[in-house]
Amino acid sequence: MLLPLTYIPLLLLLLCLICSSYVEAATSFNLTLSHQHPHPDFVALQVRRSVNESLSKRRQILETPLNSKAQSQCLTGNPIDDCWRCDSNWGNNRQRLADCAIGFGQGAMGGKGGRFYEVTDSSDHDTVSPAPGTLRYAVIQDEPLWITFKYNMVIKLKHELIVNNYKTIDGRGANVQITGNGCITLQYVSNVIIHNVHIYNCKPSGNTDIRSSPTHVGHRGKSDGDAISIFGSRNIWIDHCTLSHCTDGLVDIIMGSTAITVSNNYFSDHNEVMLLGHDDKYLPDSGMQVTIALNRFGEGLVQRMPRIRRGYVHVVNNDYFQWKMYAIGGSASPTVNSEENRFTAPADPSAKEVTRHEDTSEGGWADWNWRTDGDLMVNGAFFVSSGEGATMQYAKASSFNPKSASQIEQLTMNAGVLGGTRDNSVSSYGGGSTTVTGGESGGGGSSGGGGDYFGMIFAGSAAVRGSSPPTILFLSSLIILMLYISSSIVNGLV
């Protein structure tokens, strides 16, 4: 039975309205990132609670009689460190670390449940057939691995170190330094923990073949020279690393990456520190969720701590020291939730502002949700709130409202590599000069030829790249239905 001609325009209009509504809903909830947390403010609240509980526990122990204070030597109020460092036998229970993450990256398993692999060879001679015993050989395996180091070592990379799924790089108990060409790349992978390594002097490299798994070798274009590049990945935790002097970023999180925590790190001597989000027009980054907690942003930093495009970023209990341009910047309406940080402004009167709204006028960013709660402003620092944050009445999930910015020294005293020096006296830092220009493009990721800037496809990545976004599937179905109706109409008229 054919539809009356008078119904056809109404039906087509109805289909268009449904299509428009679905697209709007998909954009709002960002259904393209399956691991996006539906309630990011609740995750932020959990972080605040965990810090407060650790501080309260330390305070209670310090107030007990002297003969009961043995545990106070390990309790710092830092919830991550207190989770595992109070175990005197932690060296025989290393995988306990995987239970200690906070924030959006708390689901990162790393190599938990897998076997231990000890790195015994610091060389990196062959990117296609890496020698057993090397770090490169360990990180490309398909099975979950908890990677440790037999002794102190400096690993000078020949090219990018491509890390496979379910890996923990655990530098505790050794002085592990990673430098050279490309440095660490996490592309289309999940469940990676990088802990207690010193990463510095990373330079661009590439246009070569690199193995990413036991069964796959791919050609890589030129890398940017990031210390850690996170590209299309999820469930990642970067903790207790010391990062400095690289050519591009120290940590770049782009191309739909989400469920990430960057904590307890020590950043210094660098221009563009952290980039979160590939490009203003790259919609999947709207689902990016990152926790930046308990880090020290130290000497010689210029900008991007972080610089955010889209997404939701919780910046909590960090110590910022005398940036040269700004601390936190962004564009394309990201949500910035800044809580209990200490911002110490530089002497330069033109660089007192913590925030930088990039590439837009005040009228364009007035509704961006940037808020500050309990931040400690030092030496004239000031934070420009906007959106809901500008009302100073942002509603939390409960009345819990700890004020721990005054505890920043205690909380971040062990930021960076543990048991070692924050030796940043290496050669002049990357990024060349500290001159900054506008018109930034999306960083990170290697660029292959022929427009394939992904460079290579990684083992185990099919689930990440292969699944079509729900919006595309739905729209395709609508188009087919509309074509079918049109065809029926034409056939009926002929």
C-alpha cells in the first residue's frame, strides 16, 4: 500500500526532526567515547574525599602518644602514596599499586594479574626485532606484563617506544631514565601505568618501521618529540614521573583519549607542558576526562599546565610555581574544575593570571564552565572564572568541602621520581625558544604518508577503532529508510 502524497512531506519532516534531535543528544552526551564517565563531578568529589581521608588519618596518628607513631613515617596525606608505601613489603607486592589510582584513570589495571618481566638490557638497537631483556621487547607483548628493572639504567631510545595494552612500567627500586628519540607513545591502547621513571630530552624521530606487537610491524611517520604521547587511548595512569626538556609536549592527551589520571609528577624546564585535546573541531574530545592531581609544576615552565580543548579536566591539589605566561588555558569550551591548588605567580606583572582563554573573545568564553574552589593564590595570582563557576555557587554532590590547599607542601613533597633526585640540569630544554605563536594545531601522534597520520594500527585496537559511532549508524539507517520511501513513491507514480 502506497502512502498518500499529502503525507510524504510530513513524514520527511518528522524524520529530519528525529535525526536532528538524535544528533543533538549524541553531541551532548558524546556517545562516541564508550568509557566516558556519565557523572564527572562525582569522580572529582571522590578525589577530594580520598585526599581529605588521608589527611585526617595522618592527623589522628600525629595526635596519638609517641609510642604509637610508627606509621606516621609513611603516612603523608597523599592518598596514592599512603595506599602502598606503608607496606614495608611493597617490593614483594608491587601489583598493589594498581589499586591506588584516583580520579578518572583509577580503572587503569596496567599489568595487574600478569607475570613480572624484568628489564636487564638498557640498549635499544633494533625497533623491528627488539632483543629480549630490553624495555622495547617487554612493552610490545600481547599479554599483561608488570615490567620492572634489574638495576639503574639510562635507556636511550632509537625511535618511539610503542606500548601495547595492559602494561605497567614500574621503575620503583631503580633509577630509570628514558631519553632519546620519540620517547613513549600510547596509541589506541588501554590499561597502561607508567610509574617512577625520569623522561627527558625527547626529540622527534621516525620515518621508520617499528614493531607494536609480536605480530605487527608498521611504518611510522615523524613523531613530535613528546615525553609521553597518549593518542586515542583510555584507562591510563601516569604517576611519580619526572619530566623535562623535551622538544614538544611533556604529556599530550589527544584524539578521543579518556579515563586518564596524571598524578604525583614533577614538571620543569619546558615550554608547552601538557596538551589535552587534538583540535577545536575534533568533537570526540568532548568526551575526554582527565584528572591532574598532586603534581608539582616547577621551575622553567612557560604555559599549558594544561592547555585544554573540549572535555572535562579536574585540576586538584597541584603546586604551580612561577609560570612565564599562564598556567591553565583552553579553547572550544572545555570544563575546568580547579580545586585546592596553590598558584604562585611570577614577578612579571603581565603574567599574574592563572587562566588563558585561547582563540576567542570574552563574549565567546563567558559561558565556558571554568571554576575555582579553595585555590590558594600567591604573589598576585588570579583565576578568571566563567560559566557556572563565575556564580561562585557551584552545587557539589554533598556539603563536603575540605580546604587542603594549605597542605600542598605535604601532599606534593614526593612529587617526581621516588628515592632519587629531581635532576633537571640536562641540556637546554626542547621546544627551542620560549617564544609563543598563535594558530596552534593538534599535536601528538606520528604522521604517516598519504594522509594516514595514524601511521599504524596496533594489535588489540579493533575494538577502539573498528566500532562505528552510534550517530553514524543511526543516520545511515535513516538515509536508507528515506531512500526506500522515495523509491516507493516514484514507483507508485510511474
